[in-house]
Amino acid sequence: MTKKEKEPKLKEVKSILVSQPEPGDNKSPYHILAEKYKLKIDFRPFIQIDPVSLKEFRQQKVDILAHTAVIFTSRNAVDHFFRLCQESRIEVPADMKYFCISEQTANYLQKYIVVRKRKIFTGYRTANDLIEILKKHKNEKYIFPCSNIRKEDIPVFFEENNIKYSEAIIYKTVASDLSDLADVNYDIIAFFSPSGINSLFVNFPDFKQNETRIAAFGPTTAQAVHEAGLQLDIEAPQPNAPSMTGALELYIKKANKL
């Protein structure tokens, strides 16, 4: 890639497509950004979560009650784990330990259990943070409920350290149908996961970036952008912009010469 190709395309921004559901709060950072800079910002999830049926789950031959600890890396995993427990008529033992990737995920558990009565261990934000905690609890027998698309970090850690665990696919991450966007163009498309990039090409195999600017949140999403042969113009988080909206605003100020 030449130096010219690596440089962000600085062209006026009037419209942005955010590949996530629209925030319920009309005072969200995106709505504030739209109002402040007179932008059209649309929201459209590029991926959807499909539940794994009880029959499909049972075919995996994973016995939930044979484990002493559960690992949760997302709210979706929490929801579908307890859904399958309910459908299986399984009551999760009070002494089950919970290892959560973040405080937000841990707090979400209170939707299903009395948090103060359970043993819950919390990482800061990433799988590596959680692995540091798992290192101190190698004698547990873990169940790792996850999607059909997931990172390798945690399974690799278990394998390398001979820790007992079972992986259970409890929901599927699949591409949404975006066919109605075929003739719609945006100045910026914001992505938040490699699955979003995959969905773009599932829906539009011949997608050409042209003048569209691509924004990506997180290093794995940025890598997926590069691997897809797209130019990455806006990357978040940044030291001076920890959020996607912050990174978008920095770019807009330059591109729109504000």
C-alpha cells in the first residue's frame, strides 16, 4: 500500500451509517453529534443474533451441572445461557462461580441471579484481562458459552494450561439482510466487529469503497478492514478519543474544516 493510500480521505461528511442498533436515548452521543454538525446519522445492525435451539444444544453433549464455573464474555452469552438452563429445567447451583469479561457483564448477571450471594470474578475489559484472573483458578471445571464466532484467546489458554473446560455454542452470529441498502450511499460507515465487515461482503460481494470512509472500533475490527482490502480512515479508540463518536468528531472537524 502506498503512502497516499494510507492517508485518510479528508472529504466533507454529511451522512454516517452506524452498524449497530439505534440507541434508545435521544440524548445519546450520536444524536448529539448529528445535531451539532447537522449530520444525517442512520443506524442499522449488520449482524443479528440467532438462538441455538435446545435440541442443537443437547447435540453438543455439554452437561452444565458437571462444571463449577461459567465464563461470560458478553451479555448475549448471559441471556442465552440462562435461557437454555430454563428450557432444560436446570437450576444453576448456588456455588457456581462466574467469571465475567467486564464489570458491565457482571452487573448484567443480576437479571438472572442474586449477585451478592454468588462468587463473581470480573476482568477489566479484554479477554487477556480475564485470563489473568483465570490463572489464579486453574482447578475449576469451566463451561464457556459462546457464539459460533468467537476469539481464540480463552480456549487457547485452557488448552495450553491443561485446564478442564467445555465450549458450548449457545447462539449464532449471522449476517443481517442489508439488501435494501444496495442503492444507498453514506460518507462514513462505522464498524464495531469483524463480523460487521463480513456481513458487508456477504450482502454486497462486489462492494467498492470509492469515496466512502471506513471507521473501525478496536484492533480486531481494524485488522478485518485491512484484510478485506478496504482503507481505514477513522480508528477508535484513540488516546484523545476513547469512543467511536469521539473519533468521528475529530475526523469531521478536519474534513468539514470546522
